[in-house]
Amino acid sequence: MDENTPSISLVSCMHFVRRGVAKAVPEKIELTEEDLEKIIKQTADDLKLTENSDDDDEDGGEGSAPPPTDPNDEFNFEKYDEEENSNPIGLGTIATVPNLGDLSEDVQIKTDGPDSDEEDDIIKPNDNLLLVGHVESDASILEVYIFNKEEDSFYVHHDMLLPWFPLCIEWLSHDPTDPNPGNLCAVGGMDPIILVWDLDIENCLEPAFKLGKKPSRKKNIARVGHSDAVLDLSWNKNFTHVLASGSADNTVLLWDLDKGAPHTKFDYYQDKVQSLCFHPLEAQTLLSGACDGAARVADCREPGLTPREWRLPGEIERVTWDIHNPFCFAMSNNLGEVAYVDCRHDEPVWRVQAHEKEVTGLIINDNVPGMMITAGTDGKLKTWDISNGATQVSEKTTRVGQTLCMALCPDDPFSVAYAGDNKQCYIETTDLTISEQVMHRFGSRPLVSISTENTESMET
């Protein structure tokens, strides 16, 4: 990099992982020099293929994703309530899953227990993982932090190098190669290919598998997936083999992880799709927000139907469901506004000027009824009581510069992490219980544990 070019250090995306899903001692891959040489050569070949595919298909018109075999309700959302388990489709295989044994006979996966000197590397049952997309100068990294509130621990446990600028992170447990739940992380970014990493493997230089292929006329390869950057991801916790992706190519794709291919495409957007959120209780309902100023609620069983939409001026930055009120969601825009929508009505229930600039962090607390948390590029972190309208409860000036992302700990509903573009302090965590205003407003409210069973359908 040019000496006169200012270095950057920022976090563009993050996602908390609940306790108890990670291996206590992740496996470690040990590579020889010969293995590294092979990987470097393969990476160079892949980069050449990428450059050639860009030249071959600049208009993105050739080789679009194959149409679904059954365009109506490809994932059988109609029969969701009749399924006996959360994995209705049988396990399959994905051709892009790398075979580590092909690298070299000397590749080893270390599974022995830790030495006493390595005790700090053990992931404890009360540790949370925080997945972080970190850009440092010209390097992009997926960092796996350990967060333990009881021990006041917050540090990077291990990391993976990324080939491009990360823009979104989603955790998922569905491993198409294993009937047992996994600990996986999907990353989208400036490249149209989605990378899925196994978080239980350290020193990993290759993702577990990839979603999408770039086209190449010379190699007779058709495009699979998006044709532009992937801006957001949402995993379907009810249909665990389904992952949704929103892109700068103005589309949303539903991926069948067992087949490693998209089978449903939504292409009615007028601009980039920046935010996605599957309904936490209804497998078939997908909320999306786009730069065309609309938040849309789609029924994935009917991809051909025009979805309902609600609008704000400017661009929609974030969308999120309110699990306490399953008909309702919140959306934010690049002008600092937040709106709350009841899907049974045509107009938002309320709108508030929450920040001076983009609202890049938007959370409705699953465990604390009525609590909403917002963050923006104005450097402010705010809490709100939305039990009856929107009342600001607290405000904090962060140290991370322009806040670019935010995440709430799933096991501690008052612990929030957020990050931005301040090189000296690009990531921070806050315990909201230290705020007298927050505790005065929310401290006496009983915490809620949400069940996804026996809930009223939005169709009623």
C-alpha cells in the first residue's frame, strides 16, 4: 500500500452466537510449507478465473441461477406446521465442499486436549462467540471473539482471512454434510460468492463450502447465485436448510443449503437490498428492506405474488421483527428515522427521528419487553421504550466513531456490542445495566423467554 495512503481499521458487520454451541477445544489444522504453496497457487488461479469471468460476463446476463423445479413453495412452507422436525429435506452433498485430504497427506487436524498453558484457549459453556468482520488496512478478517460477562473477558480467540471486504455475517447450525448440528458462519461481501466457515476449526484457510459460482464462457461455467455484492443474510431457524441473501443486484435469493443452490428468487426490488430478517415464528415470512425506500413482507410459499410494502424517505438501512408482537416490525433509514409497522395496517404505527444520520443498528430486545436499541453513524447509542409509541430512555456517545453495526448478546439481554471506523477503538461492548435510566425503566420488567410453538399465524 502507498505510504501516503491512510490506513483504516473498521468493523463492518458482527453477529453474536449463543452459549453452548461451540466446541470447547476447536480442531486445529496444521499445514506444511508444501500445503501452503499449493493453496497460494490455487488462490492465484481462482483470482485469474474471477478476472476472466468478469471480462466474459460484464453484463451479467449469461448463466443465471437455474429455475426452481417447483416455483410455487419450493421449500414446502405450506406444510411447515406438519413437519415433525426442523430438517424436512434429507441430507445432500455440495460439490464445493473442500476436501482437506486433497491438500497433502501431511495435513493434520489436531484434536488433542489443551495443555495447561493453553487453558485460555478453551471455550467455556458460559462463553458467547461474537463474529466480527474486521478490515485492517488492505486485509479483511473474520474474527471470532470470546465474550464472557461474568469473567469480564473479551478477546479474539481465532480468525480467518477473507478474500474481500465483508458486509454481513450470519450464524447457522445446519451442516449439509453432517446430520448433527454444526457451528457455521456465512459471510457475504463485495464478491457475489457467499463463504460458509466452520467455526470449530482453527487455522482454516478455506471455507467449509461456498454458495454461488461466477460465470465463464471459456470454461462453460454458468452463473449460480448473485451477480453483485451480498449485503445481508438471514438464516431460517424454522426451516434450517434455508438461507436468504440480499444483494446489490436488486434481488433476494433463498438458498437450499442441502443442494448448495438457490431455488427461489425475488426480483421485484427497484434498488439494492440492504437488510433481511426471517420471521422468528413463521418459517414462510421474510422481511426485507431496500435502497428503494421500501420494507416488504413476502410469503415465501408464493414467490410470484407482489409483497406488501411500507415506505420511508431515503433508503432502508435495517429491518427487524418484534417477537413480542408477531404482526409488527421496525425499520430504519439513512436519514435517521425509525418507524414501527403493524402488518395489519397500511401506514406505520409511529415514526421517530432517532438519530441525526443513518440508523445502522436496530434491535428489538427479545427478552426485555418494550426495549428497542438503536445506533447510528452520528456516534450515538440509544435505548427506547416502545411499549406505547417511542420514548427515548438513554443516550450514550460511543468511542467507535461512525457506528456501522451492532449486536445484542442472546444470553444477556443487557449486553450490547457495536463497532465502527475509529482506528483507535473500533469495537466496544456496553452493559446497559450501568445506566440508571435504563434500569429505572426496564429493571422491574420480568425477562421473557419466547416460545416458537402454538403462536398465532399472521394469516389470521
